[in-house]
Amino acid sequence: MTATDAKAAGAGASSRAAQMWDQADWSQIEAEVKRLQVRIAKATGEGRWGKVKALQHLLTRSHSGKMLAVKRVTENRGKRTPGVDGRIWPSPAARWKGVLSLRHRGYRAMPLRRVYIPKSNGKKRPLGIPCMRCRAMQALWKLALEPIAETLADANSYGFRPGRSTADAIEQCFNVLAKRASPEWILEGDIRGCFDNFSHSWFLEHVPMDKEVLRKWLQAGYIDEGTLFESRAGTPQGGVISPVIANMALDGLEAAVRASVGTSTVARRQAQLNVVRYADDFVVTGVSKDVLESRVLPAVKQFMAARGLELSEEKTRITNIAEGFDFLGQNVRKYGGKLLIKPATKGIKSLLDKVRGIIKANASVTQEVLIRRLNPIIRGWAMYHRHVVAKATFSTIDSHIWHLLWKWARRRHPTKGARWVRQRYYRRDGHRSWDFATKGSTEGDTCGLQLFRATTVAIQRHLKIRGLANPFDPAWDTYLARRRSAKRSAGLPGAS
């Protein structure tokens, strides 16, 4: 075979591979995977672990499971982020070859690529980026693990779970703390380096999946600045499977908290214990400081120690509801007996610092470019806080940003008067005559591109998901479909 023939044969194989991917019937693939997941969830609820193992084997070796796993890792936000091998799967042909590579026999996990992202406190969070094949294999096993995790999950766990969000966790805080007879003391829990310190032996003993594959992921190590390091504990932030197995490790916290005051129903009711958890952030309510300090806190520490974790002594504290506490970017506090949940001061400062930094760094760009860079940040922050008492905060945010932009505009034209600057950068919008906006590009368009104002976001009470809702139990299908439809009609994320 000549070089030309070999090249033509290679191009033909690539074309066939691309065709195989493009012709996939995704509705049928998703239905087949969902059917197996429903069976896994049912077997889990019945305690038939042999059946669970057999169904997991069937799902992780199925063509549909492999196709869906590759689809998910090549369409998410990290699809263009390579692992240590520098490869991604951008084309249909590469994705089809990725499907064919998902074989368990002879599978070896490659080390992770270590990267760092900044945290809000100025420190850096380490992320471990697997290669595409390992990412797809983790996504495949996630399909087989999620039905088990959802069936056994704590009712008030809201992080990294389908159909749940921070808004659900905050609404649960309101539900348990807003009444006149609600508990007044809160244990704010903070786990020190949660993802970095999980016990590998606990995972290998309790996570119901292929132990050899799980061991290879946990012990793959990571490469940082060209040096290979061992992984002796933890699960990497950045791994597809990490949120699921981390949730499985922390599930059971509610039972441990309730057991701390004994088995008596009366004692548990009097203790007023409630747990609200979002990933590794959690709060526990109690009738008194003594109950939380002497009984609940030791039980929580014991629960964490079994999983290789410990609480941060500096950040774990017991607070009265009259003093308030910050949770998931919100401040929860009672004012004269009335519970109000507002955006946390730290989050407000962080937003304004970010906006100020963008304006300062873009002193010479056009108004249109500046608006395009600010709008997603302001809109995203306002949408996150739209379910709490935030209208006054939104107004304050808009006022601060207006003053920052006025200084930006005046500084660009030091020889011009205020009236000229106003006519150049501000437009009338109905009764508003000081909207930061570009000139209309078409006749009749008076505002053009306009700065997004937080006050345009309507405050809307969030309807919390029911605690026992399980997306892999057909009994909940109608309820969850109604929630998705409501989100879709409101144009909210998570509607699909």
C-alpha cells in the first residue's frame, strides 16, 4: 500500500467513525440508560445488592452507557481542558474512538494534571484534571452510581445532586428557623480540606462499584510542574466522579446527629435537631447551645473521623439566630423575632470589588465592551440572590456601580463638562434618564446596549424540592417534570 493509499484509508476510517457518532439516536440511548438506572435504584431500595452489582456491570459495559458518558464529558464546560496527555475529543470521529476505548479489561488510570484556581480568601484551590479517557470512564460509572446515591441520600442534602440547588438549601433554612417556636441555636460546620482528606479505605469499603477501577482512580497520583506525586488520601476536585462519592461519604450525617440525643422520639423532638447540607457545607439547628456543644458536636466529629475528616476549630462555631450566620452566600438572622435572609456582606463586597477591578482594568475600552464584560457578572449575582430579601441590596449595588461608571466616564474626558459626558454615555429609558447605555444602532432604538441593573430582577420565593424526591424512581416523574416545566417557563437554569 502506498502512502497515498494509507492516507486515504485513514481518512475513510475517520469518516466512518464520525458517521457512527453523528447517526446516534440520543433519545433511545438516554431511554436505555435511564431504564437501567431505574432498575438499579429499585434494587437498592430493596437491599438486593447482588442485583445492583449485576445491573451496574450491564450498564457500564453497554454501548448506550459509553455513548452517553462520552457525550457528557465532551459537551460540558471542561471539554476543551486536556489532561496530562494533552488530548481532547473535539470531533465526532474522536468521540467515537473514545467510546471504543472504554474497556475495563486492561484499563489503567493516568495521573491527574494539577491546576490551581483562586479562592475568595486569596488562597488557591487545587484541581485535578483527568485525561479524557479517565474522565469518560468516571462519567460512565457515575451513571451507575448516581441511582444508588440518590436512593440512599440524606433528605436535606442539596449539593451536586440532580434537580437540587443552593436555593433549596436556603429555603430549608427558612422552613426550620422562621417559626416562633423554631430552634434558636445553630452549629455552623466547616470541614478542613474536605476533598483532600477523604479516607481511601473508607471509599473502597463503602462505595458500591468495581473496587479495582475505584482504586486506580484514587491512587493515580498527580503531576504538578513536571513532578509525579502520590495520592494517599482524598478525591480530586475536578474529577467527574468526585462529587458523587463525596456525597455518599457524607450521607448519614443526619442520622448521626439525630442519634446523638438518643433513640427516644420525644427526646429528638425536644432537641429540635435539623441538618441542612450543601456538599461539604452544613448547619445543624438545636434547642440549646448545650445540646449542640455537648452531644451533637462530638457525634459530628466522630462521624467525620471515620471518613478521615476533621472539623476546622476556627470556623466551626455555635451561633444564636439573633446574631445570624452566613450560609451559601446568604445571611440568615432573626430581627426582633422575624427571620430575614439577605445577601451576605462578604458577597456584596466581593461583587463590588470584582466590578471595580473590571472597570479599572478596562479604562480605555469602548463603552460597549465594558457593558458586555459587566452584564454577565451583575446579572448572575442578582439571579443567585433573587429568592431572598434582596431588593434594597440590589438598589445599593446599582447605586455603587453607577458611581464607579460615572468616574470612569469623567476620567476618560477630563476636559469635557458633566453635561457632555452625560449625553455621551447615558440614555433615557422611560422615566429613567441616567441609564449607562450606548447609542441605538437603528432608528427608533433609543438605548442600544444597556448596562444590566440588579433592581430589574424580581424577587420571587423559591419552592423547595421535596426531601425524598428521587429522579430514578418513576413515582416522582410527574412531580419532577412539573418542576422542570416551571423552571423552563421562567427561563431559569436547570430546566432541562
